[in-house]
Amino acid sequence: MRVAVAGGTGLVGSRVVQRLRERGDEAVVLARSAGIDVVAGTGLAQALAGVDVVVDATSTQAKTSQEYVDFFGAVARNLQSAGADAGVRRIITLSIVGIDGLGGGAFAHYDGKNAQERATEAGSVPTAILRATQFHGFAGQLIDWIAKGPLMPCPTQPVQTVDVDAVADELVTLARQAAAGELADVRVRRDLAGPEKRLLADLVRATARARGRRLLVVPVWIPGEAAKKVRAGVLQAPPGATIAGGTFDEWLAREYGQAGTSKAK
């Protein structure tokens, strides 16, 4: 099986590439470091020659909704166009659980992911979209982005985070099913979540302790309809979601060499 992985040097993509190669499959990394620009489309035609399946694990950090939409939309359209020309059997796209109708403001990233899903499914190559909940490491990312000295503003919201290794495993499973012709529908959608429902603030506190950092976590009430949906649990596992991977505390112990002390909610 020959699989191209867009974002193959990133957090999720690199794990997908590693798993494919360990199983004896051929993984083609689609990244600027490999001379391929998936946003501009440069080098895609050559890279996708003979590829059975494409996994889109691209990611970016931007400031505005439009920047996210432009990035993810361009990637999806280029992969569809070049994939169709190359005879790719399916494009598998990593997205986020519960983002329908969310976007703007603090949730600008979701505008881009929604645009990515639409552009991916609008193309002629069959698709599979894997929507995963936020990763166990999300709390640490928030600390890096938001914490100011000893203060950490934290959105008031429930989460159901998942181990990034479980996400990579599911993407590889989908790729193998696609290559074997086991995905009957032209448009496939699956949801993936971790085993526990928690409060984001608890994960932030546990991550800070594991890092040896003293933080005062200050709950923040974000206004608007999108934030209201998030507080109601829209980013947690929907009915029928696959539950996989270890708990947050297990991940924390593996990542930092000690167990977390926060409690499940």
C-alpha cells in the first residue's frame, strides 16, 4: 500500500508515517521539507503518482477565520484535484468532533476545519472524514498560548480528550480499509474520542503540576452561541463515536513521568 500523508512531519502525520512504515507500507510525506507545498499545490502531481490513499493531517496556526479557511480550503482542493488526476482511491481527512455551526472569535480554527470538510467532500475522489476530540496535550498548548506569569485564564468547558496515538492508529486503519476497498460509501464519516469526560480547567491544572509550574487557573466565561454549545458538551463524543486510547492521567504519566491528580467529571 502506498499512502501519501499531508502534514507528514507534524504531530499526527509523523505518527501515521511511522506506523505505515513499521507495517511495511510505503509512506510518502507531503510537506515543504520534502519539497511539496500542499497549499500552493507545488510538487503534488509527482508525489501522488501511484498513491492508493491520501491522509490529510495538515494543521496550521492563524490569527483570523479567513486565514484558517484559506489554508484548509486550499489544501483540500489541491489534494482533491491532484488526487483525482493521479487515480487516488480515497482521501482521509482528520477533523474535529462537534464543529458544525461553530466558528469565529475564540473558535476561528473551526471555520477552517468546516471549510476543509466541505471542500474535501465536494471533490470527485471518495473521502473519509475522521472527527476526533481534542488531544490530551490540548491543555498544555493552552498554557503555552495563554498563561501570563502565574495566571492562566481558562475557558469554562467540558472536554473528552483523546490520545494522539489512538488518532494515528485510527487513520492508519481507515487507510488500510480504503486501500483494500472495504469502505463501501463514497462519503464516510467517523467520530473518535477518549474514554473520560473532564473539565478543561482540571486538565490545565494537572498539566501545570506535571510541568512543575504553579498556575492560578481563572475560569473564563466566553460569550456567544458557539461558546454556549461548547459549554453544553458539543465537543465531547457524540452518539456512536468510537472510544479509544488511554485516559488523560495515563497519558500525563507517560508524557511527564508522573501521574496526574485531577479527578474525572
